Amino acid sequence: MRLTIVNQFYLPDLSPTAHLAASLAEHRAARGDQVTVVAGSGAYAAAPAAGAPRNRGSARLRRIWTPSLGKRSALRRATDYAIFFAQAKWTLLTLPRQDVILLMTTPPYIALTGIVHQWLHRRTRLILWSMDCYPETLERAGILREGGLVSRLLRGANHWLYRRLERVVCLDEAMRSMLEQAYGVKGHPQLDVIPNWEPAALFPAGRKPSVWEGVERLSLEGRQVVLYTGNAGAGHRFETILAAGKMLPASEFAFLFVGGGSAWPALQTAKDSMGLEHFIIEGYVPEGETPSVLAAADVALITLRDEMLGVMSPSKLHSALAMRLPILYIGPAGGNVHEAIDRFGCGVSLRHGDVEGAVAFLTRLKDDPAARRQYASRARQAFETAYNDRVALAQFDSLLDG
């Protein structure tokens, strides 16, 4: 099979989509496919690189130059997107006929570039791998006015695009339901649910990672560490955990935030204004250090704004499950994190404002080692059953080969 994967980011970038695209590309190349990856040269964030690209298979990387203007303004981000979009379109025009083009959603509407290849090669199958939904994400973040001219144009583009896709891969049932309702999808394109994943080889059962240097530097030893990792942006809220942290003693609890994003400055401001000395805010770490950071924690914190249900899906769930961390989820019912907790009993799912529930859960985990071990065991079971690369890539094989 000739397979092309299109995404703005690729290894060694640290973005989750870069690693997911590489995981699938390497897997299919190892199976004998002729795999091409079309990716940009920019970085997801100003952060440590994740190391040299892995090359277990023989996927061919077509790296497109982008100016890497960053995310400090909408204009900068749009310029990066536009340049990548134009060059990706040209690259797909010049490729020989592909059997399948798998298009991700970074940047938004990059799937439209696959249409130009399909115009020349009618038998090419187009599959959208939906990490975020647009314009819904922009509307719910307050960036676009729902029903406005731009919003209507983008929804019209979706209707036109979806008629030309064979399948859409959604991250959870909430996303599938939203797309069905918003675009009247009834059998075409087919909507499939495949959760994101982490590689099992990065989190082998029973292997203890090296001690993270931050344990001593940040005086984490002896305290229950509540860990938030990765991006914090328009899709996340922290008021509930800030209020819960105010009620828990700094001598016994530490709230560790490792990552970045547009919500990082507000989080730092809230920490300072509320006098939360046990809230610790760190930058991104390379991928290789992630298991060590997770091993320093006792609980994983995941949040999602109510209005983002069905349009985005937190990817930090899977590594936390792999490292046997109980999940403290604060957000709407439904979605991938709530589904995992409901199915496997690997944590607690709370709504925004339930400060007492968060305090009770964290206190119980600290005071009841048996309960902590039970949650940890269920978390690892969830990872091994549903959220590792062996399971997810087998689902992709069925989709692509079918």
C-alpha cells in the first residue's frame, strides 16, 4: 500500500500528534507499506526536543519549511498554517498515486490538501484523523462567533470536505456524536472511534524509571504529588483544583504542573495571588524524561472545559494510566477520560466546582494505601486493555486494510 500521512508536526518534535503520526508511520512501514510523511519544520512549542527521529521502519519524510513564527498571536499562527498548507498541497500534487492519504487536523483544514491529489487520482482513499474539531473548537473558545460569517464558511467547507472522505477517525464517542449531529453524517463518511495511545515499549510493566531530578530540587519527597502534564490552553480550567489546593496543607501535598500553553501565565498568576506555595510550575521536558516525571507523582490531574466536550480529547490520559496513576478528572461527563474512568474504575470523574469531591479523593488516596494500590492496578489494566500502541495500531490496520 502507498500511504501518506499529513501533519504539521513530526519527530523529534514533542507534540502528541507528532508522536502518534510517527508511531503509525513506522508501524505501517514495518508491515511493508510505502509510507510518506508530509510534515513542517516548525516546533509545537519552545521546548526541549524529544531526541532524534526513530526509524524502526522506512517511512520517507518530506519535511516542508515553515517560518516557525510561534503562537504569540493569531497572525503568526495563521501565517505558519498558510505556508504549510500551500506547500503541503503542492507536495501532494507531485506525489505518485497514493492508495490512502491520512490527514490529521494540525493545522485545521489541512485535509483539504488531500482533495487535490484525489482530483488527479480518483481511486485514492482519504481518511481524516480528527484530533480537534473546527470551527467548533474556535467557537467554544470564544474566538469565533457561532453563526457568524466565518463560522458559516468553515462549516460549509466541512460539509464539502466530508462528502469526499471515506472515513473519519474520532477520539471518543462524544466526538463521533458531535460530528453526526453537526453535519448529518449518516454512513458516509464512516465515523470510527480509535483512542490515542502511548507506546507500550516506553512504559514496560514492572520497570521502574530513573529518579527525576526534580524530586530533590522541588522537595517532593514525602508529599503526595498531584501532577498535570502537557498543554494547558483554551480547553482547560483550573479553578476547582486551585480551590482544593487552598484547603490541603503544603507539608503533605504538592501540585506539580509540567508543560506550557496559553493558560500557563494565568495559572502562575493565580498561584501567586492565592499564596499557593505548594503549586509548582515547570516547563516541558523531553519525551525520554516523561516516565521519570510520572513516576514522581501519586495522582494525575486532567481537566476539560464543559463546552469542549466532543471537540477535543485530552491526550495526557494514556501515559498516566501506563504509569499506574489514579486519575483525578475535572470536567464534563462523557469524553475519553470519563469513559476510561467509568469503564475501568481507575479514578474519579468530577464536575467543575466540586472542590469537596477533589479534596475527599486526594485525602483518601493519601490516607488509604490499599485504595491507592487498587486505583493504580486499574489504571495499568486500562492502559494494557485499551490505550497502548499494540491495541490502537491493530485498529488502524483493520481500518486501512479494509
